[in-house]
Amino acid sequence: MVDGSRPVWIGTSWKMNKTLAEAAAFIDRLSAAPIPRSVQPFVLPAHTALAAARARLPRDSPVRLGAQNAHWAAEGAWTGEISMRMAADAGATMVELGHSERREHFNETDQTIARKVAAALDHDLVPLVCVGEPTEVRDRGDAESFVADQVTAALARAAPGSVGACLIAYEPIWAIGARGRPASEVEVAPVMSAIATAVAELTGGGRACALLYGGSVSVGNAAELLRSPHTDGLFVGRAAWDIEGFLALMRVGAAHVEVNCASQNNI
């Protein structure tokens, strides 16, 4: 639940979608739209579109751009990869790491993700660390401990003082993708609380990461998901790939902040 002193994060990863022309059309519409001060929007294009998207954004745009992945090495013989330095040079200020698709299909481990988190921080990129449990873990009641362990492992190489610069996106595997089942706030809240506790233990109670939720998010359920006490924003898939959907989700985020601030002022 955003407390009014921090913006609500609304962002999307385009995954392996959008040509340069399609990316340009989205960014142009986004640049022309009013963006509420209470919302921090971000977009993660494919590597091919990152520099072009940066070039089309006004210099003073609040929209943040990120890469969907990058290697931990500064340079070298890593065919098909890009480095954190290259991502930053192309316009990224953040980088997505540890998505379940990367873990499943590209054999990424907690250890490689931790190396990438440390490399991102070394290059002043905000790591957006994805965590989430599969169905079988949820069914046996171990979601909180499973995800907390993922968070602890991913941040193992980060200095305690830099952990607060990270973003954590909770994306339960059973809720993401075309066949994902939308989660309720009741299902999300305990895991978000466990993530917050894990981060607090790593930082000694210092600056907390912003915690995002992702997984079958839509305009219809966004407000409910934002009511989860530890949720600072939403990491959205298909519902935000169309510019109208993205703008609608930003409006939901802004409305959530307004309602929350009003309730706090009445206390």
C-alpha cells in the first residue's frame, strides 16, 4: 500500500514483442499523455528498441526505461548477451533480473541472479528482481518461505546499504502468462509481507525496496492488488502492452494514491 510519500510504480516488460515502429508508436503516445506525479511509470522494451525508445522520450520525461536482462560481466566473449554498461549506454536506468522464464528456459540460478544484481548496482542500474513460486509450492503451503529465500539469495552479493535501491517484483508462476490465474489480494498479501521481512533483515531496518506485484494484472483487478499492505506498484504484462491499457493502469495507480492519502489525512 503506497503511503503517499512514495510514488506508485506502474510498469511493463514487452518481452519479445514490438518492432521499432511499434515501439515508437507506443512511446510517442506515452510521451504525449499526462502522467500523474504520484505514478512512476517504467517500460522495458526489447534490447533492439531500447535506444530508439530513449531517443523518442523528452529529456525531462518521468518515464524510466529498462533492459529485460543483462550479463554480470563488464565485457567479453559472451555471444548474444549484453552487459550492464551496454544497457545503460542504450538508455536503461533499470534492468529486469530473474524472471521465471529466464530461470526455467535459460537455466538461471539464484547464484547467477545474485551476480547480475551486484553488477547492475555497480553500474548504477536499478535491479528489478523477479521472484515467485510454482503451483506445487503454493499448494503445499510453502509460498512465503520459498519466495523469501529467493529474495535473500538474489540480494546476497549486494551491500546492505544498496539493497534499498532495488525493486522486487513478486510474480507467482501460476499467475503469469496467457494461462495464468489471477491472484486475489488475500493470496498476495502474505507473500508480500514475507518479502518485506526478508528485505528488512538484509538491511537492518534501513531503506526498504519498493515491492511490486505482477501476474495476470488488469485494469479490473489493479486497485484490489494495490490495497495489499506491502505493495508499492504493479509490474504488468499483456494488459499494458497496448498504450490505452498502460494509461488506464496509471490512472488506477494515481486514484489509489489519492484515496490512500485522503484516508491518512482523516486519521
